[in-house]
Amino acid sequence: MSPFNGKLVIVSNREPYVRRKGKLEKTAGGLVSALDPIMQKNGGIWIAAGSGERSPVGDSTKTTVPPDAPAYVQKSIWLKEAYENNYYHGYSNRFLWPLCHMTLDRVFLRRAYWSAYKKVNSLFAEAVLEETGDEPAVVWLQDYHLSLCARDLKEKNRKLVVLQFWHIPWPPHDIFRICPQRKEILEGLLANDLIGFHLDSFCQNFMTCVDRELGAGVDFKEGFVHYKGHTTRVKAFPISIDFEWFARSASSPKARRTWERFRKTLKLPQDGYVGVGVDRLEYTKGLIKRLEAIDLFFTKYPRYRRRFTFIQIAVPTRKVEPYLSYREKVEALVAKINAHYGEADWEPIKYIDYKLSHDDLAAIYDGVDLAVVSSIYDGMNLVAKEYIASQVDEKGVLLLSEFAGAAEAIPGAMLINPYDTECFADAIKQALQLPASEKQKMIRASIAYLREHDIYRWVGDILDEVERLK
Ligand code: ADQ
């Protein structure tokens, strides 16, 4: 990664650290997992909506993080509850999220959502401008919560270089045109100097939308959009993880002890196979499809009862509808499968509904025989990459949905279609039956790719592109 000396301001909805019971804790989720190591290395300021215990000291607060080795500043903006509900739970998560993931029956919109979304975007822009004044800086906006921010920033400080990374898919135009505010959103995004997506197909979808909706000048091949005198670079940067960190953590003696402790606590049979799924409790991650496939697997292949146990780690992150109902459905299905196939001393699914540290996850990833990522649609999916990086023993198999961005790049994964339950169930059996040498060959191919394409390369590629644009 080339040295980056400009002042860096990251802006995201979610704080990297949240205060709970007086203690700052790192939050779960792809964005924070990806960018916290970068900020710890480079320093800078990270602006986000406050979400833990509210500070009594005003509308925004600054803290240095991480608490045990302060490396950068976190500025938290405290939003009024109505704004928070309508902008975050409403427009961002009940409207844009399902729209971009093409789960159209979940798309839900209210007028109040949009006005709060606009207001909160302008509050974020103000919070950035308070830090930069008239000075130059690089402002890196994160995700779909902030699609109008770049426009405000550029209008008030022309010296800023503004870029945005869109962490979720960008849907085809036929889907995006469902959005009544599509022109404002596209114009807002085109104020950026650079927009990044995980995949080239998302870039193409986005450019088709600005072409059809705004009549912007689009160079589809080179990835440039010219609109109202401004040029925006549009480019794919598939996000990754801190490969070395996971590899190191998984190979530590502590990881072995952690895995043994898990085996004991979960009462896993000593000689059986173990699979794992690690997800936010989120409908796009395809947990129901996965459980249905596991259910069918035990029906079709009864000899694997007692010989295969699946650990599902599902952390609830959004405590509103439709997540509450989804959680109920997932938990009911787990209970049904356990009641149907379970025995006095064996449960087919071990369900864990809380957050684990990445050290614990690395130990589990290395300990199990296979991991399942069954997203019905996913921008990238970092769990897939964390699992590969943690394969010290080179014995694991990754069953990966072909609808996760990760499937486009990672060689050596076993691709599945989560909608095709029967093939999915068969793939679990095939994965368990693969000879050790074949598993090793596959996982080595994945590891070799990922070692070269880690999170530092992702950030380096983006910041190099920023330097070129400057
Ligand atoms: P997410 O959908 O949140 O983000 P994903 O890529 O699935 O992200 O990664 C989830 C992260 O949360 C991983 O780092 C994982 O280890 C962690 N996590 C999940 N469950 C956990 C648990 N029980 N305990 C501890 N940690 C847990 C969005 C997009 C993705 C994209 C990312 C990054 O939806 O497609 O990969 O951003 O761009």
C-alpha cells in the first residue's frame, strides 16, 4: 500500500466502538471489521452516529479509540430518536437495504423516512465540515446510509476529495427504478469523485441507472460518469479482511485451547464432523435456506445423524421488524430440527445467539470441518474470507453461495445455490466426503488468493485511485 499522508475522515452510520456499561466495545459487522485496522495504522477521524450510552455533553462527542491503545479519534453524532428511527431503521434499512438486495416483498416506504434521511445526511456533512473547515482533506463516506452527503460537502468545501464505498449490491435499473427518490440519490452520489462497489457488475448496474435516469455521460468501459461539469470515477474494489491477523490468531496455542473448550461446552461428539455458520441474524444471509438444507441432509443421509453437528452463530443486530419475525422463524426451525433428529445426548444444531470475539471465531473456523455461507444476495461476505484465512490445518471446506460477492473471486470454494435445497443438501454430503488431499488443494487455492488480496490491498487500491484522481 502506498503511503497516504492526507487527512483522512471516515464517515459511517455505525460507530466502530460503542459505550456499554461505561466500557467501550468494538462493534460487530463487516465495515468495522474491515476499517478499524486501517484507522489504527493510519490515524485520522471516524465520524458516526452515536449508538451506545448517550453522552450528556451535547450533540457530538469525541473519544480516542481503541480504548486500550488509542490510535484515532471517534466523533459520535447523537441523533434525535425520530430521526434515528426514520433515517436508519426506515429509509436505510426498510427501504434501501431490501431494494438493493432485491428482496422486493420486504421493501417498505413512508414519507417521513425520506425527510429524516435528507436531514441526517446534512447533519453528517456539517459534522465533517466542522473538522475540515476550508482545508483540504480526503473524506471517505461509507455505504447506503449516506448517499446525499457528498453533494453537501462539495458545495461547501471544493478542496475536499470525496469518495464513497457502497458495501451492498447495486441492483439493475429495473429494480432501482422502484425508488421514488432515485434521481436525488443518483445526483447525490455523483457529487463523489470516486464511487467504489465490490463487483464490476454492481458498477455496470449503477452506470446504467445514471445513464437512464439522468442522461449522464457514461463511459461504461473505463468507468467514468460525467454529469453537470463533474466527473465521477466508478470502480470495483472487492473488500477483504486482515488475512495475517486471522492466520496468526488461528494458529496460536490459545486457539487450540479455545476450540477444545468449545467442543466440551457444546458437547460435540469427539469423532464427528462439525460445520459452522457465522452471520448477523439477517434475512439476506439465507439462514432459513441453510437450515432447510440441513434438515433435508439429515433426512436424505441418516447415517450422518450424530456424525455431523452444525454450529450456527447468529448475532441479532437490528431489533426491529422484519428482523424480529425472522429471528422467530430461524429459532423455530432450529428447534424443529433439533426435536426431529436430536437424541438424548446429541443436538444436530448448536445455536449461539451472541457475539464472539474474532479470536474465538478464528479458533472455531480452524476447528470445524466446513463453513456455510448461504446468502441469497450479498455485497461480498467477510465471513467467507475469515474462514479461509483461519485454515491452519488446511482441512476445511467452504460452501459458498454463488450470490455472495465473495464467490466471484475466491478460487477453491464449493459454490452452492441456496434456493436449490436438494443440491445444497447434497453439497454438504459431498464436502464431508471429499478426500483430505482434495480439500487441501482447494483450500490452498483460496488461501493463496486471499493472502494476495487482503484488506490492506483493498484500502491501498482505493487510496491509490484517490491519488490518481487528485
Ligand atoms: P455485513 O452484512 O454486516 O456487511 P459481512 O461481510 O457478512 O457483513 O461480515 C460480517 C462481520 O461480522 C464479519 O466480520 C463477522 O466475523 C462479524 N460477525 C458476524 N457474526 C458475528 C458474531 N456472532 N460474533 C462476532 N462477529 C460476528 C456489509 C455487506 C457485506 C460486505 C460487508 C463489508 O452486507 O456484503 O461484505 O459490508 O463490505
